[in-house]
Amino acid sequence: MLIAMDGPAASGKGTLAKNLAAHYGLAHLDTGSLYRAVARDLMAAGKPLDDEEAAVDVTRSLDPDTLSDPGLRTPEVGQAAAKVAKIGAVREALHKFQRTFASKPGGAIIEGRDIGTVVCPDADVKIYVEASTDVRAERRHKELLEAGHDISYDEIHAQIAARDEADRSRKISPLKPAEDALLLDTSDLGIEAAFEAAIKLVDTKLLQR
Ligand code: CDP
């Protein structure tokens, strides 16, 4: 089974995808970490975020073992990721990696912005996770405070809104629900309730096939 999960920043996709992966025994890929890693490596090389040639070089030499580096989860890297995500050649190279992952024999759940629309249009189940900007900013603020970052709620709110706008309005692979995506609004749902709602969506969809 292949599950494609998309949604805006801090919508709760990460936790949900991890839980679904454990429940259905699927491999899990957070594609945001790929774009974050390209941004991190580009900044470490002292290159501007719109240097296409350097970004492609960095993408080609990306080390998959560094994708769980906690340094990827900072607000700065998130904003930088949205900039490198506009570069078509970077997206193409990362799409190859994602499609190889999607073809894993045991099945997979892949989360990002363009998984149901571009990377895996034939996924068995597509879920688009939403939540209000206020709720998403609250969740991300709490997460960052817990990880020791000193940043205000208002700053996070503004960053999330700006990143959503950039992701939705870009020309290549913009953030949007696939036509056949199942919508899941987690604004009023805690982690457990969102997990149960997602299982229900997946199981119902599988029965219809
Ligand atoms: O964790 P959060 O929802 O804040 O973001 P993320 O999933 O780690 O993604 C960081 C950035 O990478 C996004 O704002 C997008 O600009 C970009 N991205 C993308 O363009 N396509 C994807 N499939 C995943 C992420």
C-alpha cells in the first residue's frame, strides 16, 4: 500500500504519518527533511539559496543518513527550505529519490507538499491534512520551545503564513490537495483523535477499491 500525505506547514502530518506507518507496517519518508537538508548543506557551503548550480550539486551529494539531524528542524532551515524548493532541478533530483522510496515492496507512506499531485499520483490513498493557521502556529511554537528555541508565537505565526503562501503560489509543484485527496482537518483534533480519523479514512478507502 502506498499512502501520499500532503498539507501545509506544521499541519501535524509528521506525527500522523509516523503513527500510520507503525499501524500499517509501512516505510515512512518525510520529504520536507530532504528540502531542509539541501538548504542546510547549501548554507553550510556559504552559497546563496537561489544559486541553482550549487543547489543541484548539494542535492546530488546529499547524505540520507543526515536526514534525522535535529538541526534540520529550526525555523531558519524551514524558511530556507521553502526557497530551495522553488528550484526545478532540485525538485527533479529529489523526486527520483522519493519515487524509488515509493516503490519499496512492503509499501510506504510519504509526506510532503506535492506527493499526491506530482510525486505519486497513483497512490492508493491520498490524505490532505489541514488545520487553521492559529492552531498550526501554536503547535509549532510549543514544539520549538520544547526543543530549546527562543522564538515568539507571533514570529512563528508570521513565518508559517509566509511559507504557506510561498508553497501555494510557486509555479512548480505548488501545495494543493490532489483532486482525489481525502481531507482531514485536525484543527480540533488531538494526536490520538487525528490518528483514529486517519485510520478510518484509509480503511474506508481500501474497502472501496
Ligand atoms: O515541518 P513543516 O511542515 O514545517 O515543513 P517541512 O515539511 O519540513 O517542509 C519544509 C519546506 O520544504 C516546505 O515549506 C516546502 O517549501 C518544502 N517542501 C516541498 O516543497 N515539497 C515537499 N514535498 C516537502 C517540503
